[in-house]
Amino acid sequence: MKSPVHRCRDPEHGRGEHGRGDHGRAESRQESRAGYLQAEQRIPISKDIITSSSASAMWFIRDACGIVCAVITWMLVLYAEFVVVFVMLLPSKNLTYSLINGVVFNSLAFLALASHFRAMCTDPGAVPKGNATKEYIESLQLKPGQVVYKCPKCCSIKPDRAHHCSVCKRCIRKMDHHCPWVNNCVGENNQKYFVLFTMYIALISLHSLTMVVFHFLYCFEDDWTKCSSFSPPATVILLILLCFEALLFLIFTSVMFGTQVHSICTDETGIEQLKKEERRWAKKNKWMNMRAVFGHPFSILWFSPLATPEQGKAETYQYVV
């Protein structure tokens, strides 16, 4: 007597790394007509089952390019810190101006670096490797004819809305993109920290750019030798470099911040938007989508990279079958 057949399909067959092509969709429709695949069916799977066993451990991607980009990010923030404190604030004769701007800039810099660290060292939502085994699939107790998707690159059962990252070498739940500047994927578990990182970098860039303008005006009115502890040529070079850095990162991070907020509000990742994938998940309003990323309920902890968002214990994920 034959046992019930549970089909394990290769989601990458006939498509690129992050999506199904026309051949894959045509094949899926043919199988559906043949009775192998019943569209709209879902198998509720507990989050504990698809969460990596190493989720509580330190997460770090050993990618040379990403590590270099992450180090450069910290060096640029520390350079801005050096110029702001030692070139502009300490030589200032206005103690109140120096204290206020020093506290604001250093607070934003700390939050930016803390957000970067959390985004880099938080598991973005990796699916366990190698769980697409016959024994594990049988333990899911699928109904006859039901189908699960298997990633051929990391040999894992692929949940809905997960995509394989060639850098992380894992399937990532709700993967938006892989960012070399944080040396990590931006996914379900660390999107909050990436959004905060872009926001705080944009704020310190705007703040430092404003201070550079005021410092130039102050030095033009006063003696250049008295407005800085460095020589006038060195002061000008340091300020111009900071101005260029702040303007570049202000534009870049502002665009990234706006893109991420739009992605969260529409509940559609960057990959899903790029590939124009068909929506197979429930549509929620913008406020619910924001709370899903930053936590329940709304509080000042939304803006803290030190606070882990409360996603809710009853949350489940679904395998497409």
C-alpha cells in the first residue's frame, strides 16, 4: 500500500535567485490543473519551528566586502565626531552653544552606531539550513497532494515571502535587500534597526552640515586663527571634507529611510516590489504594518535601538502549498 504523496517542489526551478520566472509560473499552473497543487491553501507553521536554533546567538556575516563597508561606516561617523568636537565645539567661545550641540550630536551619533550594531548583529530572520529532509517534512503531517517549497541552495523548507541571499547563504524571511553597509540582510527581525540607522545618520548629517555652515560664517567674521585650534588651511580642509560627507550621506540615508518606511506601510519588501510578486498575504492598514516592525504598542521605545520590538507570541507563519 502506497503512502500518501507529499510533493516537495524546487521554488528556484525556472527562475532567478529571488523569484519565479514565467516558466515556473506556467509549471505551477499546469500542476494546479493536474490536481497536484491547490492554490490558496496554507499550512500554519509555528514561529518556533522555522526560527533558527541559533537565533539567540550572535549573528555575524563573514563577508569581506561587508566587513570593510561596516568599518568604513564607523570610521566616517568617528571622523564627523572628531571634527564636530575638536574643530568646531571645543574652540567655541559660547559655552551654551557648545554644550547643547555637543549633547545633541553625540546622542544622535550613539543612537546611529547602536542601530548599526543591532542591524549588523541581529539574525534578520534566517530559515534553518538543511531542514528539507524527508523525516522533517513527514513530521509536518501534510495532507496528500500538498506541496512545500524547498530552496536548492541551502536545502531548507522555504516559508512564504522568504528569499535566498547569496551573501548570507541562507533563506531570509521577508528579505528586503542585502545591505553591505550593515554587512547583513534587512529582513523581518532587524528592519527596525536598519530604519533607525538611516534616520539617525540622516539627522547627524543634517546637524553637522548646519554646524559647518555656522562655523564658516563665524570664522569669516572673526580671525581664523582664533576660531579653531588647528591652522586655517587644516581647518578649511577638515570642514570641507565633513561638509561633503554630511551632504552625501544626508541624501543617501534620507532616500533609504523614505524607501523603507514606504515598504513597511505597503507591507511589500524591496524584492517583492522589484519582481512585482503577486500578493498572497493578508492586507493590513499602515498603522498595523508599522507596529508589526517596531512593536506593540506605540511608545518612545520605537526610536530606541536598544529595545527589541514585541512581535506577539501568537504570531504564525505559513508555508505555501
